[in-house]
Amino acid sequence: MDLSGSRTQANLEAAFGGESMANRKYLFFADVAKQLGHSELAKLFRDTAAQETEHAFAHFRLLHPELVIDDAAALSDAQKQALLARCLELAIEGETYEYTTMYPEFAAQARSDRDSGAVAEFNDQIDESKQHAGIFRTAAKNFGLLAPIEQHHAERYGIALEALAGGGSLGEAAEPLGGKWICKVCSMIYDPASGDPDSGIAPGTPFEAIADDWQCPICGARKASFVPYREPELIAA
């Protein structure tokens, strides 16, 4: 049955998104409980997160029955390659939407909300307005930083798709690109042309000149967690 454009398709997509979000949320709660020394509660959150993953998978199988595998051993090499190619195509589609549409729109809205929210409440609720402005400003910054990350992911998936079709493999350029460095934890890319003004790092600052106590503005990882950024590339077989 083709669900394209139906309300059921929309509901399944919403359910998949909800279950997926619940999984990550409960894993976050598990980390909080672990840090507070409550191992039993941490385990409860992790177990529930795993169950939410199974719920999400069930919804996704209905959305993409072409990816459901009954017997992998019975598939030909061509069929296996077609399934992997479909996975990469969907991954590229999602990442491309994120860096071309979703995060740019989110960043623009966050900047707008920061201004209107701060002005509207500033006279009567100065402290709250400052807090709101700070939250919106941080959101706008994060959305802006996430867009090139999703582009990086999409490029890697695209090359992996090429490799799948041509027999090569996904690799990286031999030389780092333009003084850029990438976080091994979240893939945030530090570009010296932009710097990190919110952390006091002026545009034009080489990564090597940043203090060792600087942290990734997205995930908080240490400077030592960054490595020189090399563009993904296809390595011939």
C-alpha cells in the first residue's frame, strides 16, 4: 500500500519523530541520574530508551517497507547494494534538508525572537528579558553552527553512495582544509575566518592560537578533542 501524501503517513512520521526524541531524552535523563549517583534510575531511563527505539523502528518500517529485510542471506549482491544505496539516499536527503532549510530558518527565527522578545518585556521584566535574549541568541548561534555540520554529513554520505556504486571507499583528503578543525565528538567545524566571537575568539584567529581551556561551543568538548579538518573524498578501489 502506498502511503504517500496520506494522513497515516504524516502520523507515522510524527510518531517516529516522537519516539526518536523520547529515546534521546531518556538517554539524557540517564546521564543526569548517573552523574547524581542514582544507578538504578539511570538503568530505568536507558531501558526505556531502548524500548522507545524499538517503537521508532516499527514506525519506520511501515514508512519504508522497501528497507525491511526478511532474510539477508537470500539477497543477491545487487539487492544488498540497492538497500544500502537507499539508506544513503535517505540520509543525504535528511542532512541536506537540515543544512539548506531547517537550520537556516531556525537561526533566522531565533534572531527575530531574540529581538522582539527582549524589547517587549524589557521594561517590566529586565532580568527575564535578558535571559530570554540570551537563550535565543545561543539558539541562533547553535543553529548556525549546525548547518555546516549537516552539510559535512551529507557530503560524507554522498561519497559513501558513490563508493558503494563504484567499488571505492570513503576517505579523507591528505591535507587539512584552510586551517579548519573538526570536533571528534559532535563534528562542529572551527573556521578561523569566523572564529568564535561568543567565546572571545575573534575572526581570523588560528585554531592553534586558541587557549587550551576553550571548549566546543556546541557539545562542550575540550580543545584537545579537535583534529584538523580534511574534506571527505572517494578513494578508488
